[in-house]
Amino acid sequence: MEALKSSFATSRCSLIFFGLLLLFASAMSSSQAKTQLHDFVIQTTPVKRLCKTHNIITVNGQYPGPTLEVNNGDTLIVKVTNKARYNATIHWHGIRQMRTGWADGPEFVTQCPIRPGGSYTYRFTIQGQEGTLWWHAHSSWLRATVYGALIIRPKQGDSYPFTKPKREIPILLGEWWNANPLDVVREATRTGKAPNLSDAYTINGQPGNLYSCSSRDTVRVPIDSGETNLLRVVNAALNQALFFTVANHKLTVVGADASYTKPFTTTVIMLGPGQTTDVLISGDQPPARYYAAARAYASASGVPFDNTTTRAILEYKSASCAVKNCALTKPVMPVLPAFNDTATVTRFSTSFRSLRNVEVPTVIDENLFFTIGVGLKQCPKHLNKTRRCQGPNGTRFTASMNNVSFVLPSKMSILQAFEKRVPGVFTTDFPANPPVKFDYTGNVSRSLWQPVLGTKGYRLKFGSRVQVVLQDTSIVSPENHPIHLHGYDFYIIAEGFGNFNSKTDTAKFNLVDPPLRNTVAVPVNGWAVIRFVADNPGAWLLHCHLDVHIGWGLAMLFLVDNGVGKFQSIEPPPADLPLC
């Protein structure tokens, strides 16, 4: 009996010691997390590109804007002061915003805009995310120049699941107009036609030496023999999916949308607007200079696009020209895929797997089916058809999900109305399925080309397990659509071409290690299936990240109820939340 008591006492002491050890480790972990304070000033800045100087909208006078570097677990407090002449907001693309929907940023969805002369402070904590995200304006087309990288490293003391790179280099792909982008979209809105195409693509804000007056400022990316670097690639372009490659070098994909992936090697990557991809590149080629290049993946048949190419130079420090005159040594140019090379896109997109096996929701509470695509609407009688309806055959372009074209409110944000239960701002009758079933990727009746207008959301109970089938349609033209969900990551469990078949296509579902993303590139004339758990209360936008399409209405809302208690409920609105 005494031996038994002694054993019990020893076990109890061990348990207490182990518990104290856990508490100490937890305290140490939380003490390592930091709070970062930043000031963003949205302002007009003169910038010269393509031989012309334009007054563009920037953050802190930088184009692209400042790169924010944080660790998993850190808290960001960013005061944004608007000194420009346009309304503005900042969206932290891909940040989960757990219970902090007021910091998400989309104009008239989670906040009213920051008016000229006003300010607003975004406060949020990064929880369980590592890799590359980005921030950008979420008001009209300000995103064309107001954007920057958001790098999330592991918690202090933790490491990457791959060999630590010698250098980490953000590669932000963008679009440039030789005009004010807001004037471009205003003209398109006035006429109902598609907006003018961009004049150039950019890498870290520079078009590269294939464009006029751009050779001197072509971006240089350093590397040296034997070292491995991490390229953090972001597609910040407004309206164009992009291929990216580096001449004679292989790219090893290790992450996407701030989530690690099983490494796989490729020579080219494709990113839809909003997507990020982390790739390792090794200095295993003869020391020289090599072009990194990006050009359009244009999947919509017969639709015009900017068919130019942006370049940067991957430069070995030990290259013989590095100590002489590199200007006389022409870099090696890569072979880029054809603009409509969907086969290459498919091979790439279907190669993603989560780094480890994951817990995918298997019992589904909400099984949703959303059609997505462009449409046309008849010219309203009160508009002058010649001046106000310059789309095909005297129509105006539109876009929709499940035949509903989303309309932003203007007098109150949707999250404010949802939290305060204010009627008349939105409705909760967004359809769970298309109102009419049809051959989505075949010849579609013209009667289905014109959607209805509405500010419609779909309500979810806290904790609901949700599956959404995103089905492209051939209305006007099928296209690869980058669909982004605010406030959530989701698992992409399958994708394919044609019409989704619930009886046969479920055999393609990956419920073991599907990739975790915040933006899915829905295949042209095809479909993708995503799953997530509705564990973040608030009003969350699901939309196409082609800005021309969200302006036409390709969006909807998920309205997620509070759960039980404080930690399953959205935080109260901050005192400085902008007023409409």
C-alpha cells in the first residue's frame, strides 16, 4: 500500500510538473508574439512609367507599397490616413480576421470607406497562417497602384518545413495603365462596355525592358551559385491571370496563399489575380543573367487582352559581367506558354497538395451550387443607347452568381447592418442553387444572359460544414475565374471541365491532402469544389478577383451567425469605424 501511495504521489507530481511546463511553454510562446504598429498614408505621388509621368495613388509614396513582415501570432495595428481625393479602404487579402471582420476592408461590405481627410485603424491578429499574403485597396480600381506584400514567417523558434533560403524576394506582378485607372473604370461604367486594356504588366512596379523608356529600371533579382532563394510571387494584377517563369531554372513550389504545400517542381507557374505562390529557386546554372518573365493566361475566347510581356533579370553575382558591363550581355529569355495554354494551367493547378494530411469536412450541412459568369443586360429605356449602352448589340456588360448580379449598398456597410439587425440594406435570399438548370458549358439560351440585381447573402449557422460547387458558364464567353472568399481559407477538393456531375465527379474528391487556399482559379468551361467550416462570424464577400467582374456584379455574401459565447462572436465595432 505504501508503495502504491508513493507511486501515486510521484505520478501526481509528474502531472503537476508537466502541466507547469506546458503553462510555461505557452507563456513563452505568447510572449514571443509582437504587436506591430504601422502608419499608411494614402496619397498622390508622381510616378514615371512608359515615358510619361502620372500622378498615381500610393501608400507612403511607394509603388508598390511597403512590404509588411510579421510572424505567425503577431498583431498588426495599421493606421490608414486618406490624403487622396478618392474614398479608400485597405483589405488584408487572405488574413482570416477571426472575429475581427471590421478590419477586413471591402468598401460597403465590412466598413464604409475612409473619406478624403479621414483615417481608420485596422487591428487584427495573425493566427495559424505562414507564407505570403498581400494587402490592397478594396475601393473601385485603387488596387491598380495601392498594394504591397504581407510576409508571414513562422513563430520565433519555429522553422520552415524546407531548407532555409539564403534570400527571400517578393515578386509582385501588376498592371499599368497610361491613364488614371479610376477614369478607365468610370468610362466603362458610363458606357456599359468593357474597360480599356492595360498598357503594360509590371514586376515590382517596373514594366521591364520590352517596353518603351523602361530598360534602365528593369528589376534585378540577385542570386549566386550554390544558393537557394525563396521567391514570394503575388499576382496583384487587376484583371489578368498571369504565367511566370525564369529562363533555364526550375521552380519548386512550397506554399500558396499562406499555406505550405507538398513540394513539386515546375518550369512555369500560373496565378490568378489575388493568388500567391512561394517557390524555391536554386543557383544551379552557369553564372550569367537570365530573364524572369510574366505574360497573360487569357482563357476567354475572342476577348481582347494585354498581350505584352514584363521582364526582370535574375542576376548571378559571380557572373563575369557583374564586375564589368552587364549591359552588353544579353540575358537568356525563357519560353513562355501560349496565352491560351489551358493544359499547362491544369497540370499546374492539379499538382497542389497540403503538406500533411488534413481534416476535411466530410459530413456536409450546406451543399451549395453556384454558377458564375459574365452576362449582358438590355439598355434601360431612360438611357441614351448610343452613349450609355456600348456593349455588344447595344447592351451593357454584367456578371452574376446564380443569376444574381451583386449590388453594393451606399448608406451603411453590410456588416454594420448585419450586426445591428438594420433592415433594408441586404436580403438573405441568395439561392443555394441556380434558379434554372441548363447546360452550363454548352449553348446557353439568350433568355438566361440577363441576371437580376440584388444585395443578397446566404446565411450560415456558426460551425456549419459547407461545400460549394463553383460552376463556370459559357454565357458570353467561358473564362477562368479567380474566386476569392474573405474571412476564410478553404480546401479545394476537386476541379474539372464541363458540367459538374454529382454522381460521377465525387470520385475525384481528394479528402486526404487537398490544398488550402483563399482564392481558387475555377477552370474555363469547368468547375471547382471547395469546403470549409463556418467558424468565423460576420459578413464575408465571395467574389471574382478580376476587378472588372466584381464591378459588374460577380459576387455574393456569406452571413455567418455568432456562435455561443464571446469567443464565437464577432468583436464590437471599433470606435473609429468610418461613417457613411
